Amino acid sequence: MTVIAKTTAYGLDKIIKLIQTNIDNKLTWLDTVNIYGKVQRTEKEEGFYPEVWISENEYKEIFIDDNVGAIIGFYVKSPRTIDGYYKDVEVDVICTCDLKKIFGNTNRDDERAFNELFDILASTTYVDSLNSMKEGIENVFTDFDTSLIKYRDMQPFYVFSININIRYSSDDC
């Protein structure tokens, strides 16, 4: 597994980096999993696309990558809430995976993938609550243009997101 994060992170980026590291340490999936930080909503001629930072000024789209077993990214929702001393942030943890690669079989182990990531997030510091789950490209990527994706939600691919609330203070960063 690979955590792709800025070396020096501040604020929410630092908290997400801690969550990325926890996922990296606990996830038992077999193939390469790229765990990115914040997903950016980037406008292009065709519409809006989900992109993640990979280095300096380089970004990459993260719909599905058949070169790895899975991709995980953190889509930060607006607005962020300030509750006195604390900051509350709603985040969709997006996961696109190839079930055959991450589990080494041809079963449709989608519930297994969801439950493993859910359990890791539930036990992670700064994850205040787990609120909902979405499945399928159309539901997970509602804020993005998905019209160019030909094959949707076909075996062995599985796309889901877990909506979480992150709660932290400036002292945590």
C-alpha cells in the first residue's frame, strides 16, 4: 500500500494524513492500494473531475485505475463548521477497487471491502462519526462528470464511499 501525501501537512491535510496512515497500517488487501489525500473538484472543458495531488504541481484523476487494486481519496464537503474551539468537517472517503486483485478470488466480496474500511475508520482518531454509505459510480461521484466512463460497476470493480465527520482542534495540527 502507498500513502500519497504532502511531506509537510497542516490543518485538515495533517489530520487526513494521520487517517491515511492508519488505513495503510490496518488494511489487509492483497494488491497495491493508493491512499491519496484530499480529492479536488477540477473543472475542465467536459465538466468537473475528481483529482488528487500526487507531487508538487501534479494531479491525477481518480475514477478507476486498473493498474492497482484500489484507490482511496478524501472528498471534503462544504461548508466546514466551527464549533467553538473545534473544527468539524464532513468528508466522503471514496474507494474504487478491483475485488479480484484485493482479495485474490472471483467472488463479489463487496461487503467485505466495505466492512474492512468501515471498521478501520470507526476505530480511527479524529473520525467523530460515520454517517452514511453510497455505492456505484453515479452515486459516489455525483459532483463530477461521469459521462466518459463506459463500463459502470461491472465485476470485479466496486465503487463506494463512506461519509464521515472529522473533528479536530488547532492544537491537533
